[in-house]
Amino acid sequence: MLNKESHVKRDEISNLTTRRLSIYLRCLQTLEAAGVETVSSHEMAEQFHLNSAQFRKDLAYFGEFGVRGVGYRVPDLKHHLIRILGLDRRIRMAIMGAGNLGTALAGYGGFNTDNLKVTALFDTDPDKVGRFLRPGLQIHHVSALNPFILGHPVHIAVLAVPTMVAQEVLEQVAAAGIRSVLNFVPVRLKVPAGVRLQSVDLKVQVESLVFHLPREGEDGQALVDHKGKDPILHTV
Amino acid sequence: MLNKESHVKRDEISNLTTRRLSIYLRCLQTLEAAGVETVSSHEMAEQFHLNSAQFRKDLAYFGEFGVRGVGYRVPDLKHHLIRILGLDRRIRMAIMGAGNLGTALAGYGGFNTDNLKVTALFDTDPDKVGRFLRPGLQIHHVSALNPFILGHPVHIAVLAVPTMVAQEVLEQVAAAGIRSVLNFVPVRLKVPAGVRLQSVDLKVQVESLVFHLPREGEDGQALVDHKGKDPILHTV
DNA sequence: TACTGTGAAATCTTTCACAGCA
DNA sequence: TGCTGTGAAAGATTTCACAGTA
């Protein structure tokens, strides 16, 4: 099977691999923008601080995309990754919660590219409901979620609501038929059946940095990664 | 050794464990607020969707905090975790980049609690430099980082700058003596020696949800986690 | 020759299952 | 008795090292 995406059980691909695929895609976009046509796994590893064997193995779950003795054609591999990740279709996102964070996320470049789009925000604050963040991007009342979805399918909900109501909103979102949720609320949620929840817990991230901070009297040299391990994705 | 924090090489504790400690602390705070005095590992697991053996093992790296036959005293364990995580001292954070995201993070509750404080933002935009986000929280010019730090030590820098300048700002931050960095910029950074970098890549998080979205013609039932695995922290 | 693709080994992480203690 | 603390087993992930091929 040459240069062909094989059919693979997607649920058998680990999350770690999935996240790296997304990083590989970004690296390839950088290379393409720089006019690079061909890249070997070693060059990728060198330039982007990756592991070359891991790169090859991650790709191998999906097919054979390289040319032995040469490497990978950058535009080809990029397109394969776009297809593998499912970024070859329009993905519509709704943000639940139009506070500080929800509003910032609505404007985040990474959520508004090519085929990814934030299409609406939902809140319950009467001062916010009805307002437009920018042309075409309005804040609706949470109770309008179901009718909105009928006219404008939503693939991913982003949870950026107050902790108190997070569980409730998650259940509303699930009941509305949204099966993928990116959660920013720092709380342990009960995940409704059939829903995939990806949590980004900013406080946990900070606290794990605090854990490694040198304590009084220590000199902090121990921070250097003594094994020389690449920091990819055990940091994410 | 009873009820005593043992000395353990902090660098031998895995990141996964570290992140869970932070979650355990939050759960205990919830229990304490509810007036619960004592909790067993099984009750913790039940209530917060954790794994009881993992909970016990994570704690065991640091000492013996429980009482056999009984469980853990909630306030005691909470205090132990605060000490273990290093949250028993004032931690000062600076945010590099006063755009959408940087500004939202400056106001994020999880970064402004008890002993964690955002103490300044840094940007280069003349329209922003000098402004106050709120009393006591000012935006400074990036070139003022070194003098600022002399008067107000900073333990953690948060990187929320444009992709183009991320590497440069990371190096400035490192040169200023800040050894811990929480990075929000979606790029593979070269990590200066002695610096600990924790990356939060929002685009990667979304794309890994997209990967699992049902494709045209599929019915998406496969989204249910067939092994019944608990979603803790392979989702974070 | 210089690379990819890949089994096999090494390492890391979770889970089991039970000895031992309050 | 009912729990913790913990070795040992199982499982997941990374890394090695090389056969195979353009």
C-alpha cells in the first residue's frame, strides 16, 4: 500500500499520537511557507525538536506516506494530515459563556482558520445577549441553543462558563446533540454518554509549574532536564 | 513514617502525577467547603471520577497521609497537598502579551487566588503600555522587564504574544532569570537551558476533537468510550 | 546510498490484589 | 472490619535498530 491512507480504527489511536499529528501538520505548514519541498523524519525532528522514530511511527498508523531514501513530500504529507485529522471539512464551534475567557477564545486566531469557525456564543446575562462581538458573531441566550443548532449545525462546544453551572451547561449541550466538548472550567465533570470531553485546566498547568519551582534555599539547577528528554507533549 | 511528608526527588515525579495532585487538591477544597471531615480513596474516586488506587499511589510518593481503616482527614490532606505543590508561598506571575488572550488570562480567577497573583503584563504596543487593567495591574513595555523584576520578583511567565515573536520573548524572559514559562503560543519553541516550559496548545486540543468527529456517513456511536476508561488526564 | 516502515526491547504508567495496621 | 500503602502484573508508549526499498 503506497502513498495511500489505510483504514484504521480511529479509537485505537492514542490521544498522544493525535495531538502530535496536529503538531506535525503545523510544522509542515511552516516548511511549506518556507518553500521546502521535501523533508526527512530526521530533518523534522532536528528542526522542530521532535523524535524522528516517533514521527515515522505516528504516520505509519495511517499508511505509507514517505519515499525510502528520500523522505516526505511536504505538500503531499500536509494534505494527508489534513484529511487524517478531518480538517478537510468546515467545522463549526459554539462557545458557551461570553465572559472574559469565552470572548477571548471567540477571537482566538487558532479557532478561526480555514475550515474552523466560531459561529456563536451563548450566555444568560441579559446585558450580553443580543450583542455582536463582530459582524456575524452574536451572543445568544443559552435557551436558544436548540433552535440555533437546527439552522446552524455545531460540531464542537467550548465550555467557558462559571464553575457553578458547568455541569448543567454540559448536559444541555449534550442534550442538544453536540458530542464534542472542549472544557475550560476547572471542575471534575460527569461526562454524559456519547460525549467526548477534552479538558484544558489552566490552574492545573500553573500548579504543576509551581511544583517544580525551587524552594527556599534550593538553587534551582535541578530544573535542567537531566536526561535531555525532548519536552514534546509531556508538557501538553 | 506516619503522617509525614517524606523527601523525594521531585524530578522523579511524573508530570501526570503532578497534574493529578493539583486536581486532588481542588477536590479536597470542594469537600472541605461541604463540611466533609474524612474521605476514603474510594469515596474520592466515586465522587470525582478518579481511580482510587492511583490516588493512593500518587500520595504515597510523598509520605503516608491516611489512616488505615478510616481514610484521609480532609483538612490535613489538603494542607499536605498545598505544601507538596508549593502553594504555601506567594507565587507571582507576569503575562507577556496584552492582547485578547493575555488580557483574559490576567483576569482569570484561577490565576488570581490565595497565593497566586498576576502582577504585571508586558507588551510593545504604545497604545497599551502604561494602561492599567485594574488597580495595581499595569501593562509595561517589554523592555522594562528586567528593571521590573528587580523590584518585584516573578516566578512564572505566561507567553501570550504573537507567534512571530514568541521565541524572542521566551529568550528575553529566560535572560531575565524567569525559569518557568506557561506557553500559549502555537509554535514549537527551542527551550533555553534551565527553563521549564509548559505548553497549552488550544489549536491542538481542538484538532484532536476534530479527529474523532464522525465523518460523513458514519453515525458517531463509536464516540462512546468502549473500554469504559475514566477520562481523567488523558484528556488534559 | 539514505531513507522509511516496523518488529522487538525498553521504559513509563496504570491497575490489581493483598499484607498489614488502626 | 475496612481501610491504606505497596509490590507485582498488566498495559501503554517510546525508543531502538535494522530489514527492505526507491
